[in-house]
Amino acid sequence: MGLKLRELPANEEIFIDANIFLYSAFKHPVFGNKCKNFLIGVEKGEIIGYTSDFVRNEVFHKLMIAEVVKKFGIAAKQVVRFVKKKPEVIAELETVWTEMEIIKGFNISILNGSLFPDFIEISKKYWLMATDAFHVATMKRYGITNIATNDPDFERVRWLKVWKP
């Protein structure tokens, strides 16, 4: 079930998953404001936020796909083919660049480094997909035990506290 993100104690260290940024950026009807308020708390330094370039790339990719879908009226599953045929459409995007500038400006530390083969072992141990295993390997490497996410798969990792919007 997870813990409520709004109840995270001040000054806690927490890894921020992609869906938190995306709910805020997309103004999700249920989770958008909760995630936005959480990110404001991180920005103010009330909470110590961490993420990785991997997460930021996930967010970037999904924002880009969403904008292409909206701007050109195509299905999400056709975006890659569409952009490969017409790469110049990237220059016509606006929202993705604005949102990434906002994310870049957040008071969030970026955790990176080689995690091979750690994420493979974590995937096997906790039955996680590759991306989630990579996030857990990152948290383990840096000693972070809190994660802000709406993904229930992280609840299988017993040493993690999962904070949901």
C-alpha cells in the first residue's frame, strides 16, 4: 500500500521516481497537485531529493512523446516511427523544453555511476523490471531507503519505504 508522500518527515532523503515528475508536469487529475506540492517541498529544501539521469531521461522521453501525440494527433505507439521519418518535428516542440528546464532547476541531487551487474542481481532478487532494478541499485549504492513513486513494484524491496502521492 505504501506511505503517504505528504506525511514524509522534513529533512528526509528520498529518491524521486519518474512518475512523480510526470504527474506534476501533466497536471494529473488525482496525483498532479500532490506531486507538485511534494516537489515544491524539495525545492524549498524541506526534503532532500535525489534522482538519476536515468529518471530524468525517462521523464524527457515521455514528455516528448506526449507532446508529439498532442501536437500532431498521432497515436503514442506511432511517435518513434513518425519522428524518424520527420526528425524536424523535434524543433517544433515547446512544452518538453519548458518542463525539462523546470526539472533542471529543482534542488535535487543527481546520483549516477556504473551499477552493472548490481541491477541484474536486484532484478532477480525482487522480480523487478530493468528500469526499476536500476533505480533500486542506485538507491542501494547511495544508502537511500525512501522512494517517492506510485509504482507498487518497489514494495517488494523490503528495505525500501515507498511514499506514494
